[in-house]
Amino acid sequence: MLDSNEYILGLSGDDEACKKLIGQLDKMTVFIPLMVVKEVVRNLEREYGPELGKAFFALINQAEALNVIWTEPPTELVEEYAQRGMSPEDSVIGACCEWVGGEYLISENRHFLEHLRAPAFEVIDAKTALTILSL
């Protein structure tokens, strides 16, 4: 699972590792919560203009192994992540990753990278993901 900042930094070109990772989506199975879709579009359009919002939709429509999670994860799972000190939004993302059986949560979010220790998956940044996944 990729966090919203991977898409934003990759599509904007602001981070080379994220850009490369986004370019390799067809080589991995990716889950994206609906909340992340909304956040990415909102931030891309606000910060970079509507064209990058359209580029994101084109990206998720073209990537065959990208699966949008249309429903919220179980409330009790979200609450477990909240009890670990995560924000409400981050709790949903962590719960979604566990719920779909994700092996990695790829994020540049320092709160995830520094604080989230989840037994169900590993939290890594884009640069590490490129190395681990041999992309």
C-alpha cells in the first residue's frame, strides 16, 4: 500500500524515489483506500493544478494491479491503530493495509516511519521499497 504522499511527490516530480516508484506500479499489486484517492486529488489540484489531479486518475485507471478499497476497514481495527497513537486518518491507512494483507506500507510520512510498529506489515519509504522490490 502506498500512502498519499508517494503519489503526490511522485506525480509532482518533487521526489525522485517516489517518481520512480509511481512509474513502476505495473510491477506490483497496490491497494489504495478511497480516503487516499480523495486526499491525493485534493492536494494535487490545490498545490499543482487540475492537470495533476487528472494525471492521478489516469494513473490509477491504467495500473491493472492497483485496487481501490471502496469500503472502510473494520472499526475495531482502526481503533487499534488509534490506540498506538496514530491520527484518525493514519489509523485508517494502517488498518486498511493490515485488512487487505499488505506486506508493506510505503510512505514518506515521518509519523509512520518513526512511530508505527505494526506486526502485520513493514513501514518503509520509497527509496527502501525500490531496493527491496528490486525496481
